[in-house]
Amino acid sequence: MGHTIEEISEQRLFIGRISGCPAFPITLCKIGYKKHLQGNKKYVHNARNFLYIIVFYVLLGCVVPLSFAGEKDKIFWDKKYETESYIFGKETVEFLREHVDLLPRGKALDIAMGEGRNAVFLAKNGFDVDGCDISESAIKKALDLATENDVKIHAFVADLETYKLPKNTYDVIACFYYLQRDLVPQMKEALKPGGMMIYETYTIENRELGFEGPKNKDYLLKPNELLDLFKDCKIIYYRELVLNNKKAVASLIAKKVN
């Protein structure tokens, strides 16, 4: 059973709506229509060819927005970090400073490092440090901060939505105030056996209490969620609390056991 060109046109609009991408061009429908005219019947047969077109555009609707999202994030953070001052300061986060002695010395990775305050602190404490961020502006400021403190770090631009962490490479991975749930399995794989993860970021309570920070729940941890994300590791330290009546966070140190 074929379909008229008008029916195909309506279907293309429907596919566009459900896929989140522009409906596939009417031109393609017309080409198929012309190629498959049979006598005086205005029908398009060969449904398989049109199925390929539909699949292509659905996939396009999924892939293209991701690439645009990455570029949008890069532009946002580049603009945010294009200041002479260090917007989050030059001192490391308190949780890292208080617990650095628990971490095994060796090679460390600072994920979403921003302007480098935590990476530089790790380098000053004897770690061989890699640090990545989506923003070139942040990377430049991180390198400047390392020079200011007379230490070296390997800082590089990376979009963590697409970048693949190298497996069994790091003794320590640090992640502060960045939440990408689908990156957690890669973090564990990137740790050497016996390596440790040190992590702190906002919980949903931070929004509920009206504190400064992200409002999108996708970037906020649910109660005990961070603990659950690392349940296959040995938990060295864990807490969920409101700090200084300024922010609500979850903090974790976990050890890879295999």
C-alpha cells in the first residue's frame, strides 16, 4: 500500500516534531514521488528508501544538537573566564585542602578544572597533574596560576561530553562542582587499582534553600546519589551537609578496589 505525496508531507512534519529536528525536506518527498509514479496513480512505493531518510533525520536531530550544545557551553565558559581576576579565587576548595593527605601520591587528573586552583594545589603537594576544561580561557589562566606558584601542570582543552578518559592511568581523580553522571564509569576506569576519587558538588538541597549555584536539577545531586554512584568502590569518606549556611554539598573520597 503506497502513500500520496500529501500524506508523505504530513508524515515528515510529524517525524520532525517527535525527533526534535527539522522535518525532512519536502524536496526529498517530491524526488521520491517523481521517481515512483506509476501510471496515473500518485503513489510513492519503495518505503524502505523513505525509511532510510527518516532514520537519517532522526539521528541528525539527536547528534547535531549535542555538537551545538558543546559549542554553546564553550562560548559561555570562555566569556565567563575572560576576566583578569580569578572568579572562583586562587585558593583550593576546603575539602581538598583538608583531606589531601589521604590521597595516594602519583598522577592526578582534575576534571573540569576551571581556572586551575585545585590542580595547582595538587601540584604543590607533589602530584603530577593533568587538568582539563572546555574553556580555552580557563586553561590559559590555570597555566598562568601554575607559573605564579612555580609548579607545572599539564592543562588541556576537552569537551567531557565527547572526550574519553584514558583507562588505568591516574592515582587520583578530582572533580569539584561539576556533575556529569554518565562520566562516572569512565572516572572509575581511569583510576589505577587502589586509586582514589575525591569529589564534591551541590545537592538538590542547595536549590531548595535558595543558595547561590545551579538551579537545573540535572546538575544537582539527589540525597545519597553520590554515594550510590560509587557504591562499587571502597568509601573512605562521605558527607552531605550545609556548609557555613552558604551551600549544600555532598563530598566523597572513594578507593578503586580492583
